[in-house]
Amino acid sequence: MTEIATGARRRKAGNALSTLAYPGGLCLVLLALWQFLVPALDVETSVLPVPTEILSAGWENRDLIREHTWPTLLETVVGFAIAAVLGIVVAVAITAVPAIHKTLYPLLVGSLVVPKIAIAPLFVIWFGFGYTPKIIMVVLIAFFPVVVDMALGLTSIPPELRMLNRSMGASRWRAFWKISFPFALPNLFIGLKLAMALAIIGAIVAEFVQSSQGLGYLLLQANSTLQTPLFFAAIVALTVLGVVLYMVIELLEAVVLRTRRR
Amino acid sequence: MDPAAGLTDVRAASPTTGDDLVTLDGVAKTYTTATGTTQALSPTSLAIRRGEFLSVVGPSGCGKSTLLTMISGLVPPTAGEVRIDGELVDRPYRHCGIAFQTSVLLEWRSVLDNVLLQFEMRGIDPAPHRDKAVALLDSLGLEGSSRLYPRELSGGMKQRVSIARALIHDPSLLLMDEPFSAVDALTRDQLSMDLQQVCMDRGRDLTVLFITHHIEEAVFLGDRVLVMTPRPGRIAEVIDIDLPRPRRLEDAGREKQAAYAAHIRETFSRVGVYRRNQHEGGQA
């Protein structure tokens, strides 16, 4: 038993190493190619800076980047949280009440097709220049995967479990909290991870449309002043932000679903 | 047993003695779908005696599971009525335990907590029942497994947990819908023997309705075996299995158990469960 366990642990550690080492190795190779090919082909810095230039631009402007990361982080996290709660509530409503499902679901799917980016300028007219229009954009973009995946989880409860549920005479409330909600959690997390990735896109797009701060604003500024190394450094900051937020959800998922089959 | 007996009159299968736990009177089920109506179960009258183990065998789609869900009150019959202890079943009957073909355990709960779910869902504090649940798990061959999670269990172990969950609240009626059909043959044998023991321990306090495709299993476990016809299902025959307990699974292929099984196959053949091969002779 212990031999099997340590063997499994070693294999797991090996897997973890290769999951980090393989893509990491590829990135290093690509960065090295980038670093040497760009001067070799005589490309200007304002067109494509080399990785070391991006790194030093990022370091020199670290306070500026940090200052502009906070608003974007705030918009993303607040918008995501609202989208998550709203998405769960709507999913529960449409799966619990057939009439709501019939009324709301076609509209939801219809509004999924509406290009929300196209209506972003309208939000400035409606909600002004502050955080509100950005957060609303994030909510609109991040909301759908939560609804769809949570609803899928709630409807995929096997019929035997539903029957068992009813034979135990549980109230709907108790059945929901003890069975339906935990049952749908793996699906919910799929939706949440997708929502988090989309939330950042929503924040940046909203900042592109109108803003005086945030990484989206910094990107536009760097672009219009031909500070291409700074532009790339802001992209790196944005990527790091996205990866960290995504990993927070993954970590939460690993903790919540720790007892389940993977 | 009278092998010469024809289709038993359904009324004869329901003697109205005062010692019946479940009575079905003209219970039928018709499903309406987009393509029309399907009769799943012909009007059926039947009495399940208190403390007996009633096996039900029949081909797929003969309405065995429908019968079970109607007795449990989960699905209303289209016609007729089900009574348990004289009371009309018109909503899910709460004093029963149910075990299905799949164990439907909750993956986020330990074995013990899966069993105790039965209390939690009824709004009863499960804490005072923990020791009893552990003892029940032990008696079902799950010693020391109460802290494990479902993903750590084999199919047979999961099925044992599901049986424990169905029995923990001491129901008077245990409804089992092909509970052993998803496990391997040897595990199935072991589960049959263990189930016989559990039922013997509880004696008249536990009545069991056990649905299966497996003829030998039905004979081995049943005090009576109810044989059903193909759809629309009706009772072809009810056979008393007159063998002392504990029965030995080793005897399943021998003498009396085998004779009962052979008789059931004859009945199946007569009511058209088996498709006849052409070279077998032009009987039908």
C-alpha cells in the first residue's frame, strides 16, 4: 500500500515537473529566438523590441505599471464576483422554474450573440466615466459561462438521485443545499474559470473605450507615444494578472472538490 | 410448485389476508409520449406479505421498474391504487429504503456521511445515529471503510453503501431495482449472500421487493418469485420458493434451486420472452 502510494507520489511529482518544464522550456527557446532574430533582421525597437528591452522597460516603469494594474484588478474582480453570484442565481432560477426557463433562456442565448464590445461606448453615456461602466462590461461578458455551466450541472443530476431525494422526503431547500448545489459544483468551476478569463478581456475593452487609468489605458498611451517596450511590458503585466486570477480559481476548485474523482 | 399451471389468475395472487404490507389493486401505468401512448404495465393486482422477500423477474421493458416506482409513490399509477399498511400511497412513501442499479453516492461525502444523508434529508440530527451506521456498514462487509470517499471504493463496495443508506432508518419496506447488475459475477454472489443474511437478521420487520433479470438470483433470494411477461407487463406467475434458510449459493445449480429456475425459464418461454430459432421446430 505504502509502496504504491510513494510510487504514485513520485509519478505525480514527475508529472508536475514535466507540466512546468515542457512549456517553460518551449517559452525559453522562443524568447531566445526572439532576442537574436530581431537584431539580426534589423527590426526597429518601436516596431518589435527584444525581450531584454521589454524587461528593462517594465522595471523602469514598475511604479507606473503597478499604479495602472490596481484599477484593472478591481474592475475584473468586482465584475467577476457580481457575474458569478448573478450567474448562479439565474441558473438556479431557470432550472427550478420551467416558466422562467422558457421565458429567460431564449433571451439569454439571444443576448449571448449580441457583440457586447459594440455597445461599450453606450455605457459611457449611461454610466459616466468611473468604474461603473467597466464593471458592467465585465459582468456582461463573464456572466454567460457561469449561467450555462451551472445550469448544465444542475440539470445533469441522475434521475435515480432525484428519486432517492424525493423518497427521503426532503424539502426543496434542503435538497438544493445538500444535493443539487454540491452536485453542480464541478460544472460551476468550469464556468467560473472561463468567466475569469473573459472578465479581464471585458475590463481591458471597457478601458479601451474610455478611461483615465488601468492597464487598458496604459496600453493605449504607450501605443500612441510609440513606447513599444512599455506596451509589451503592460501586456506582460496583464498576462501575469490573468494567470494569477485564473490560478486563484483553480486553487479554490482543488480545495472544494478535493474528495471527488478527477 | 405446479409446472403445469397456466398463467395465474392475477386475483389469485392477492389473497386478502390481514398480513399484507403492500397491496396493489388494478395498478396500471401508461406513458404518453410524442409518438403515442405506451402501456408499461397492464392492470396488476398483487399483495406483498409482511416480512417476505419478493423477487420480480421479467424481460427488459416489462414494467418491473415502473412497478417499483409506483409502490414507492414516486410515480403515480394511471389506474388503480397502491396501499401500504392500508394507507393509500399518493405521494412518495417515506418509510421505505431504495437501492438502484447505480449506487448514486454523493462523491463529496464520506461513506458514513452518505449513509447518514438519509437522516439529514429528513431533517433529523444524524449525530446520535453514527454508531448504528458504522455497525450497519460493518455488517455489510465494510469494516473500517466509513471514512473513505466513494472514489476510493469498488463497484461492489459502493453498492453495499447504497444498501446501508437504504436500511439505516429501519424502513419496513426495502425496494431494490437490479441492485447487483452492475457488479462482476463473484461480487454479485457475495452480495446476494450478504443480503440474505441482512434480511434474515431483520426477520418480519423488513419486507423486500427485489427486481432483477437474473433468474437464479431471484430464486436464491426470494420467498416468492413474481414472473412477468414482456410489455405490456403483467404477472405470468407467482411461485413460492419452498426452501429453508439460510440457503446456500453453492446449491444454486443443484436440485431444488435449479428446478425452480428451470420452471421460470419454461414460463418465460411460454409467454414469449425468448425468440424461437427456426431450426428448433415450427411450434410458433
